[in-house]
Amino acid sequence: MATVTKAPAKKATPKASNDQAEQSNPAVSVQPILNQQKSAPAPLQRFGTVSQRLPIGLEENVRQESVDMLNLLLADTCSLRDMYKKHHWQVVGPTFYQLHLLYDKHYEEQDALIDQIAERIQILGGIAVAMAADIAETTSIPRPPRDREEAPIQVSRLLEAHQIILKNCHEFAKRAADSGDDGTNDLIVSNVMRTNELQVWFVSEHVVDSPLAQAE
Ligand SMILES: [Fe+2]
């Protein structure tokens, strides 16, 4: 009778630990290196300069003038956008719901303008201001208090901010047209100016002098 020799049972290999898997796979073993900005070489581009990298048919001085104008418009638009959200949260009174919704709609529309202005700056070879502290240093719109204010005061503040932006739009659009930067002229007139004018209409029509609690 033939003897059947049983093959020794295969020793179960222990499951590789997560640590071992990570060590054997460089894709997951690389650790992010933090604080690289502290020893970084020179930045890719300094703020305030314009690059001629994109071939869009505009001279450096034209790009520089447009970038400077657009950064002012960008900072003011960021301020107005944020003022709309502040007022959206803090509005009070008999027109609460209307203004609450209207302010948020205008916030979204200003936010869309911000992206268009900033991307125009990048197309021109400039660098868009982005962070809150830089916006605060650049904007010409007066800073509202942290306090909660009455609806008529909110409306007044918003209309004043719109007017600052619109006055700049008229000046900047003309300068962009004169220098031959038609794209910037078009952005300012067709988008920024038209949006702000429309919003001024919607906000201004809330300025009514009618008794709400007691008939005259
Ligand atoms: Fe909300």
C-alpha cells in the first residue's frame, strides 16, 4: 500500500500591516512637508508686475494700467459682496424676508463678478488680490461697523458702495477703451456696470417713506 505523505500545511502568512504596506509603496509613504513657504525661493511672480506670457495682443503698459484698475474694482466688489452677506444675516424689520432674499441674490451676483474680474487680471498677466487683509487695504468702500444696523441704514450703505463702484466703472471703462483693451472695457461695461446698475434699482426701490405701524 502506497503511503501518502501529506504535504505540510502551508503556514498562514500574517496579513501585512498597514505600516508595512505604506513602506513598500512609495506612493502612499510620502509625507507632506509643511512650512515650505518659510524657506521658499523667490515667488513665481511678484505682485504688481505683469507677465507678457499670454499672447493677447496688448502691450505691457496697457496690461499694467488695466490690471491696476481691475484690482481696485476687485477689492471694492469683494467689500460690497461681503456687505451684502452681512446685511443678509442682520436685516430686521417689516421688510425682513424681502431684503433677506434680495441681499443673498445680490451677494451671489457680486461673487460671480469677482471671479470674472480676477480671471481677467490673470489673463492680462497680472496677479489678482485675493486675501481679506489685502482687500481691506485696497478697497475704497467705507468699513461698516460690526454692529447690527436698521434696514434704512443698510440700504444707504449699499447704495453708497454701489455708487463708488459705478463711478470707477465709468472712468475705468473709458481708460480701457482709450488704451485699446477692449476685453477689459467690455467686462466693466457689460458685466460690472450693468449688474451694479440693476442692483441699485432693486435696492433703491425699498426707500419709501410710508407708515408701517400707524396710519397717518
Ligand atoms: Fe443665508
